[in-house]
Amino acid sequence: MSDFFRLWLMSDGVDGLQPRPSNSPEDPGPSQQKQRTLSKKTDYVIVKVPYHSPRTEKIIHRTNLALLRDRLNSHRSKKSVLIAECKHLREYFKTNTTEEDCNRILTAVNSSYQKIHKKQSESHSNKLNHLNRRNQEMIPSSSSVNHVVNLSSYNLSEAESSILNKELNFALSNPVTNLDLSCAAKAAASKLSDPQASEYRWRIRSMLEKSKPPKHNISPAEHKALHDLKTNPNIKILPADKGNCTIVLNTTDYQEKISDFLQNETYTEIHKDPTTKVENKIKKLLNKHKSLLPPSIYKKITPRHSKPPHLYGLPKVHKQDVPLRPIVSSIGSPCHALARFLCKTLTHLIGKMSSYVKNSRHFVDIIRNTSVDMHDTLVSFDVVSLFTNVPVDEALSIVRRKLEADNNISSSTQLSIESVMELLDICLKTTYFVFNNRLFQQNEGMAMGSPPFPSHQQHLHGIFRGTGLIYCQP
């Protein structure tokens, strides 16, 4: 998004703002930064914003509405003045001309007015129709785009399809009752002194009296359909692994695909939950390095009341038979907060690799000046089951060598290299998870889902490529 936006003035001129000339570039240059008065033909000004957020968009929208209201008020004032002048002229003609001449003059003025009014009305109508047609072409209606792929035996109703077409990240309005807010305010007021608490409660009460609850952004039929879908035990609703769509699967098909995947010798079922043991081990390690960690960080990464990681799958609708991509979600697990901390510590190493590509724009910049010969061939490599085939000990050795070669590690963390490796070791070797109330242990490789693993994927791709540890199967 550009750092500049157009502020539509819709008025005859505003002092102190800079107009954008018709022959100027989109972004104003240094020569255009001088403050000067807008001419009467200026439609908008270019204003630079320091950052972009939903709040800045609302501010811009409110500013444009305020200018539009000012223009309407200005036209109403001018209209009142013109009506008074017309009334004065009409009386003047009646007094200083004959009745026949007065009627002839008024008829000619009215005829001229009708012609101008008709021409302006047609121009405005054509402009409005053009804008409406362009908006319809640029913004497809939600009803014309189907984001739902139903692979189950369950027939979706029209309301169910409609609510699923809004996609899984659609935010439902959540009306909050005044009772909830009052209870929260009372709890906060109890921590204040009496005068402050009284003032605080009075302000909260005044705000609640003036507030209006948010309106529902789905219809009653969609609300009922959402409840029916959530309580239906026979279907699973999941996002696609690739592509912006929602997949509906039979629960039995989903569980069978996951169960078939777990039949691999890489996984072994265990009968005792190791969560408490892992949590205590991490606490012991963190306590050992407590002096090197800020108190806030130490408190944040210390696990408490953890739960086991859980396995789920995302459907690959772009492949035959729709296989599932297994993902282990470690949110809430003993290693999750520690893994996020280590991810920030190791991320700076990735950009120093020759094979590092930040995003698609970075890739375009890399190949922009690349010349391609007519005999060159584009080759794509697909790494199969990367994380479960990664040798963990080798990965740890690679990271250690990278850290030892880094002269700026002190700017990323106060921990020593040995401390980082101890904490990283327990994160990479904790690979148990739960599925369908059954515990499994991954015997080889790394689990997919913990924050440091994408960083290690970059490291492994770059270094394995140079050492020949990645091979191609014809």
C-alpha cells in the first residue's frame, strides 16, 4: 500500500493544503511540498500517512465524510443567497417593467434553467451509472464465488453454504451485555482508591448508558446453520492446505486418513502422558539459566498447566484422493513458549544464507537481472516428509556451527551458545502428540508445528544442499 492517499475535498478550495496538479506523478515530489492555497478546480489533495492500519482508514473515511457534509452546507448557504437574489430580481422586474416584458423575461430565464438542469442531471446520472458498473466489475458478489468444497455425504443447506462461504476467519459480532462490562468494571474499581473508584464507576455507567450493542452480521438462518454445523459429529470442517477454500469431510474418512498415516513405523503409541515430565525438565533447565534471562522473559517461557500437543490434518484438495498434511499443534504444550523464544533468537541467521528467499517479491528481485538461455530447463524439487526425515542430531550440529560463526549473537540473546543448544535440544526432541485421545511418540525427525522448525527448514535446505545430504530420486 502506498504511503499517500487522496483526500477528496469536494469544495471550492481549502487553504493550507497542497493540491495535486493533473500532470504530476502519483506521489508528490519535494518541489510539491510547499503549502499553498488550492485553486477552485482542485478535486483532492495528496496527504502522507505515517503508517497504515484499520484506524487510519476510518480516519480517512470520516475526513472525507466531513468534507462532503461541509460541501453540502456550503451549497445550502449559496442556495439560500441565490433564492433571495432571485426573489429580489423578480420584484425588481415587476416594478420596473410592464407585465408583458416581465413574463417574457421570466419565461426565457426558466427555459434556460431547464436546459442547464437537464444537461447537468444527465451528466451526473451517466457518471453514477459508470461508477456502479465499474464497482460491479471489480468486486464480484460473494454469491458468485464458491469457497466451499463438500467431500462428505452430508448435503449442505443454502444457509450452511452461505455461512461457510464467509470463510473460517470471518469474525462474528459478539454482543457484550452491560452486566459483563459492569462486573469487569467493578473488579477493576476495587483496586483503586475511593475517590478514583467513584469517578471511574460514574464514567463507566455514563458510557454504558450511551452505548449501543453491535448488530449481528449474520442472518438468523445462518446463525442456526452455524450451530447445526458445530454440533454435527459426522462431519469435519477444515481449511484447505493450499487455496482459499473450506473443506467438508466425513468424520470417518478424516479419522481413517489420519489412522493410516499413523500406521507408519515412524510413530509408536505410548500409554503414559509425558507432559508433566517434560514440563519439569524445562523448568529445571530454565532455572539453571535464570540469571541470564530477564525476569519477564523467564516468567513468559516457563510452562505452567500444559497440555499435550495434538495432531490434525489439512486436506490437499490439489492432489489425487485428497491426502492430509499432518500438522502437530504445540500451542499450550510445555515447549511452545520456549520454542517461540528460540525462534526469535535464531531467525537472524536465516538471512545470511545464500539460498534465503524472504517472499515472492524478494524472489522477483533476485531473478530480475538473471538471463535465461534457450536451452535452460526449469526444475522443481519436492521434498517428501521433510520434518520426519530430518536427522535431529545433525540439525543441532548445524545450528551450533552457525551460532559459533556468528559474531553478533550477543545482540539477539544474553544466553550462551551452550545454553541455547540445551534449550533447543529439548524442543527438537519432544515429539509426542495426542490424536483421538491416543498418545503417540514420533521416533524420528522433528514434529511439524513448533515455532523454530521453519527456521531449521531454511538452515537444512541451505546447508544440506551444499553437503550433498539431499539427494534426488529419478
